[in-house]
Amino acid sequence: MNISTSKIDQAVVMELAGRMDVIAAMEYEKAIMACLQRGDLKFVVDLNALDYVSSAGLRSLLTTAKKVKESKGMVNFCNVKGVVKEVFAMSGFDTILPIFKSVKDALPS
Amino acid sequence: MLSFAEEIFLLALDDKQGVIKPLPVSALDYALAGAMLMDLALQDRIDTDLTSLSVTDTKPTGDPILDDVLRDLQQNPVPQPTSFWLKHFADQSKRIQERVLARLIQKGILKQENRRILWVFEVRRYPVMDNHEVKEVKTRLRELILSDDIPDSREVVLINLGNACRLLDDLFTPAEYEKVRARIVALARLDLIGQEMAKSIREIERTMAIAMSMTMMA
């Protein structure tokens, strides 16, 4: 999985591309934790190019969302498509995590 | 820290009587199988998706029960669905229950007593010696369910296991339970292994209900 990071205003926009398996899940957690340690608290995770997520991937999305929330931050997800959308719907992630249609919609106001 | 198999066993135990509470048919068998797989998943030894379960790291965990499961999972060269492995380990439930019980006794959480009832049946009871672990997990789950907090992975697994065995209603008054039922279902769905486990238990219950109704009609 490839993770590319940019910043729009105060928010870190993280684009995940490829397959989010157990190894990629650890990389994603590390990337979020590094941002939190730098003092970033607002995140938008763009899943437009993510075409697979395993249960380890789901767990890392949940774990990091909890850590960000506990740090008084926020993480919004957007552009959930295809198989990932199917897995989100099946596991109910779309009812627990804030999910938006686009990066623009997901940016904190 | 207790393993999920130990935690679900303690949740399923009637604290006062020291015996397993009445549970849906095969629920504890599948819950223990699911608990072991979920422990391995949280220790990054296995991963699952909507079609199959795969071993991602063969390094032993240091837990003899989990390491036996991990070895067993590596014996099958073709990836199998999670449901296949749940049935595989649920079929070994008696042996697994004995090992989990032995560990809880060894840790000083339970003690074993043999009593005779009416001089006929010998019933083995397992009174809880150290209630701290049980109370802690029950309080944690209750607070999480009543809040709108995001759960961590361990909490998701415990809610899933507790819900599949219908043990969570004990944590709430009937009025509270009505209010939180939807949240419990939403939280329990978050784990893919747990979902498969709950589905297996429901299917067995359905089959049993059909078989019973056919017997009554005959």
C-alpha cells in the first residue's frame, strides 16, 4: 500500500492506495502516530485508490480513529469505493466512523 | 492480560454457582473457537477478509493454546474461509474448555470444587476466587456500550463474543438493554471473524429450532 500525505489548511490529508493488509495496516498506524506526535490533530483519510482492506486494515482504521479522538483530534474518511465500500457496509464501519463523499466534504470547517 | 478464551469463559460463568450459564446451543464452542482466532488476529499472526483466513506470521505467541491453533492453521496449504476454521476448532471445544479452565485455575482466578447433588450426580463447580478480572471487563464493556466512544479492538472482540453468547444483557437493566441493543449490534459487527462466528451460532440455532419443530409436529 502506498501512503501519500499532504496538508490542506490545518488538516493532514492521507491518501491510501493499493491493498491494506496486515503489513500495510502497521504502516498506516505508524504514519498516523508520527503525525500525532508532531502535533497534527485533524486528518482526512482519502480511500479513493484503496482497492482492498483486510480485517487487520479495518482494525488499524478503528484503532487510529480512537487514538486521534482521545488526543482531542478528528479523523474523517472519504471516497470509499468498490470492495472497500462493501467491507465497510458489511462490518458497519460506515455507522461508527465519519465518512464523506469527497476530500472537500471531509475537510474540517 | 487474559486471553479472549479466558475472558469469555469468565463472562459465561455464573459467579455464584460456579457453573456455566445456560447458553444457546454450541455458542460456547464457537465463541471459544472465535476467541482464539481473534487473539491470533490481534497479535498479527493471522488476517482475514470476506473470503478466507491466512497465516501472516508463524512466530509462536508464547501462549501454548494459541500456538497449537497457529500450528494447526498452517497444516492446510489451501486458504480456507474463516467459517471452516471456526467449525474445525469448535469441534475440539471440550478439550479447549478443559485447557482454558486449567489455566484460569492455575492463575488463581478460579478454584475447582467437587460436590454431590442428591448423592447421584457429581457436579464440578468452578467458584470465582479473584473477581477483579470479571468485574473489570463487565464495567468496561458497560461503560463503552452506554457511551458513543469508538471501541478499541479488544473491546470489539469482547462485545462480539458476549453478544453471540447472549451474555451482555446481564450488564444492563431490561430498560437499558432495550436502549443499547442497536449499539451492541453495531459494535459487534466491527470484527469480521466475530461476524462469521455469530453467523455460525445463529445457523446452528436455526437448524436446531427447525429440527425441534419437526419433531413436535411428527
